[in-house]
Amino acid sequence: MTPEFISNKKKIFDLWAPSYDWLLPSVFYQTVHKRLLEYVDLPTTANVLDLGCGTGRLLARLADKFPELRGTGLDLSSQMLQVARQKNRHRPRLIYVEGKAESLPFADGQFHAVFNTISFLHYLEPQQVLNEVARVLSPHGRFYLVDTSLKSQAEIPLNLGSLGKVRLYSPQQRENLGVAAGLLCVSHHYLLGPVLLTIFAKPSLPNNES
Ligand SMILES: C[S@@+](CC[C@H](N)C(=O)[O-])C[C@H]1O[C@@H](n2cnc3c(N)ncnc32)[C@H](O)[C@@H]1O
């Protein structure tokens, strides 16, 4: 992974952070979070990770809905995390840490569920991220991947100007990335226009031992 790619993304999101919750796109993100919650199934005392948590809105929503849930938000952008920490009404149940999706600072099997909303398109090494998600999930754990999807089978790199380079994936490409990381695809659900939720599950034993 090129350090320059990551530091450019960090700069972009650091700049966006102070206005992130007030601009029009936040209406879009929050609608997506609301729709996502309709599909979330968690143990009562779940320990969850939100990868690319931004200002922490999804974790706050999860903590409201599941009163015993504990959650960690991880993000590249220190400014996004600053907003998330300032708004954290669920301390100490929710905590926020700085880090990269490609190398998670967590133990194997630590989380019952991992969430990732509108962040996957920014990754230069999507397979590495899926491998890390599979590593930190507990057996039977679930990965909720939400991002704009494409019908086409071709991975499409786009340059979104101020948002930098992004990549969109078809449902089949998501499934392939999941399988290569040892995750099973449970289902796909369109949440809003082309925004697709893919639910993955970690098998109880690695695929080659079951
Ligand atoms: C469009 S925001 C979405 C934030 C939040 N998930 C939401 O639904 O509102 C994308 C977030 O992903 C983070 N991000 C991008 N690339 C990342 C990476 N490689 N590792 C960790 N976070 C990353 C950005 O800093 C930004 O906060």
C-alpha cells in the first residue's frame, strides 16, 4: 500500500470532518444507516467494530438500539475521530481509535460483528481489508458491508475529484473477495438506489477444517 495514497485519503477526510454531519450527504449516510439496522442481528452483549466509522453516527445508532452493546470505531482520519469522541453519548461502551482498515490493531476473533459503511470504495487493497475483517471476527461473526455497487463484473476505478480515487464492485466481486478471506456470503440487499448491503458470515471452523 502506498503511504501517499493513504495520506491523501486522510487529508481529504480530515478536511471534511468538521462539516461532515451538517452537509447534504449526511442525510444520505443516515438514511443508509437506518435501513442497515433493519437487517442487523446481534447477540445482546455484542462487541462490534465499525471500520471507517467517520463521526461515529452508526455506532451511536447501534448503541441506542442494543443497550448492552460495546463498540469500537476505527478510522484513518484523526479529525473524524475527534468529532466522534466529542459526540460520544455512550462512553465507556463506545470507544474510537485511529488506524488503517488494512492492518487492524485488534486480536483474532475479538468482534461478534464488523460494520463498514461507504468506506470500502476508498481501499487500495480490498482483499487485505477482507482478510483483516475475517481475522478479527469470532466464529459465526458477521460482516455488514455497505457501499455503492455495480451491476457490471468489471471492477471500475473512478477518480471522484476531491474524494480521490475510488473502486466500486459488483455483488459477485464482493462474494469472491469474501470467499478468498474465508467468509461466506449470506445475502445481498439494496438499501437505497445502488447502495448494496452484503452480509458475510465467518464459519465456525476454517473452510478446510469443516
Ligand atoms: C464517506 S466516510 C463514511 C463514514 C461512516 N462510515 C459513515 O457511514 O458515515 C469514509 C470514511 O472511511 C475512512 N477511511 C478511508 N480509507 C480508510 C482506511 N484505509 N482505513 C480506515 N479508514 C478509512 C475515512 O477517513 C472516512 O472517515
